[in-house]
Amino acid sequence: MASAKPAALVIGAGIAGIQAALDLADAGFPVYLVEREPSVGGRMSQLDKTFPTLDCSSCILTPKMVDVGQHPNIELMTYSEVVAVEGEVGSFHVTIKKKPRYVEEDLCKGCGVCAEACRMHGRVIDTFNQGLGKRAAIYVPFPQAVPLVYTIDPNACIYLTRGVCGKTFKCKDACPADAINFDQKERFVEVDVGAIVVATGFDLIDPRTKPEFGYGVYPNVLTGLEFERLSSASGPTAGKILLNGKEPKDVVFIHCVGSRDPHTGVPYCSRICCMYTAKHAHLVRDKLPDARITVFYIDMRAFGKGYEEFYDRVKHERVIYRRGEPSEVFKRGDKLVVRADDTLLRRTVEVEADLVVLATAVVPRVDTEAVAELLGLERTPDGFFKEVHPKHRPVESTQPGVFLAGCCQGPKDIPDTVAQGKAAAAAA
């Protein structure tokens, strides 16, 4: 990747980081794109459809993922982390740790024979599917992963945790390319770059911070992202909305779980919950035409292009919107019951449900403080990275030469995330 132009570093390969890396690379600059997970794609790769157009998420994202994997100006470093940054704008010296996959990237064909042979096949919690399915200790996160290279989970592999895996390595014996290498060690790579784009994304609040909703107590109380995997064709149920093998007849969605709530430390609006819940309600109606669907909301915030029209469309699909904040979810017989104060009717209502879906708050990633210390970034009171000015310098961090893209700077939807990725690339 030799070039006379200064290189750029992009940290995080979700849709924001991917877009920033592609724009920088298309402009002729060498780019190091670093992603801590085994594949690029970020949160968007876990989505089924995108609002308000209901486009397939993979159909939008996958071509961009392939582009960053093949672009001559991009050096893709997945399963890697930035561990040290020195210098200043125009001359940053960066140390990157490449974690061992225990699979040789240049040999792996992505055939999956090793995963089928693994002694832990079907026994390891699948984090990509939000714990709704199981996988092997050797895996790819999802079928469209880039790079399509298997990775051995060091916390799940019997050999790596116990030092022995039977009389022979079943995965290694099954691999036709002889790609599995348990002797791999972590490596450190040093690069020099002129600018850094931070696109580390976001987390979702733990719904257990709102124990009144029964998450973790009742198995049919799910988060929005869990529901997303349940309704996805690539998910554990192949897109069928099933709980214990049965289709739910009564579905209740609850807005603002953790958001706009000073008691959870999240006083702000997460911006995406109103619309992705409307999308989820539409998906239930599409897949379960006879289901009874109720959405509890505080205020509807359909602020984006085409959002209000989509919200109106969903309301006309026999989806009941009730204005009121639920106070608890409890069990009555075989059903869950959602109790809430309906602020329009001015009375307490109880709605039975087979499935309750919680629209959980967008919060800073758990490693945000570590990244801030690494790069010398300031944070806003809500914990996200601070920009120089929210109006006329929204993608510049307070550290010269370091730029912000996507939800690491604050909650936003996909169009705004892509726009900020492009803006960060232009500013860098």
C-alpha cells in the first residue's frame, strides 16, 4: 500500500467507519481500517430491514463490506485493537494489536467444515444472534462476514481453556486447507498516519436496569435487537417469529426503556427507538397477520425524511398506539400482562402479551473511557465523545487530527451515521 500521500487510521468498521474508509481510499489516501471483531459490519449487520424504506440491511451493507475488503488503498485489520497512539496531527504513530485467530487467514476457505466437526458445535452462545442461538467454538459471526475467515473463540475452545481436546483436534483434522494453527500468538503492528477517524459505535443499555419489565425473568421479554435477530432470515429461526416453537398472538412494544430517564443515567432521547419499533410492529403484522399489536409510547419522534409517513402507514396496519409509560410487566397464568397509565384515556390499562419487546436506550460503549484516554478525547456529560462545536464543527474532536463518525459522538440513525462518516473523511 505504498503511497506518497499521508495515511489515515479508521477505528471501528461499522457503517460509519466503512463509509469513512471508502471515501478516504477513493480519494487516493492509504487507509488502515481497524476492527476489534472478526468481521466488519458492526450493528447494522445484525439488522433485518431498515426504516423507513424497509430495504434489506444486508443488501445495503454487504457490497460496502466487500469493497473495503478488496480496495487497494485499504489495509483491513479485523480482530485487532489500537493499543497506543503517540504524536500529533499529521504525524501519529500508532500501535495495533492483532489478536490470534488460530486460523491462517490466507489459507482459510470459509467452508465451515471445521465448525461442523468442533466438539463444541451447537454448545456455545452465539453473541451475534444475541444469545438466541448456539454455535461452535470455531466460527464466523454471520454468513456474509468480511473477511470470510473462521476464528477460534479462546473462551470457548476446549484446547485453549483446558490444554487438551480429546485425543485429536477434530477441527484441525477436518480442515481441508490445513489452516488451523494453535501456535499463533498476538502480534503488534506499528503504522504512521496523518489523521484518525474514530467510529467505535455504541452499546445498548442493559434492560435489567429497569427490573419492572421482567427482562431476564420472563423469556418472552426481549430487547429490540433480540427481536431483530428473531425476525431476520439469517437469524436462529430463519425469520420466523417463534417463542418455544409457537407464534405469539399478542405482541406489546415498549418505548424509551432506559431513555429519557435520569434514574438510569440516560436523560437523553436515543433517537432511533420510535422508528425501529414502528418497523418491528410492521414486521409482526407482515409475518403474523392475525396478531394483536400494541405500542406504548411517551412521545412519537418521527423526525427524519419519510419517517412520519412510515409511522402513519404502520398505524393503519391495525397497530394500536397507546400514549403512556408502562409501570410493570408481570405474569398472569400463561400470559404476560403489561400495566400502564394511559395518559390520553386518563386511566390504568392492562394489556396481555405473549411477547414483550423493549426499545432499549443507546449508550456509549463500555470501552469509551479507555478510547478517550488513548486518544486524549473529551466526553460530553452523557458519556459520548465531544465535538469541537455541535453546529459548525460536528465531526472534529477536541484533539486536533482526530475526527468523529457515527454513534460514538451521539445516538443517530443510519442516514445520519453515513453522512457523518462521509463528513469525517472529508474533514480528515
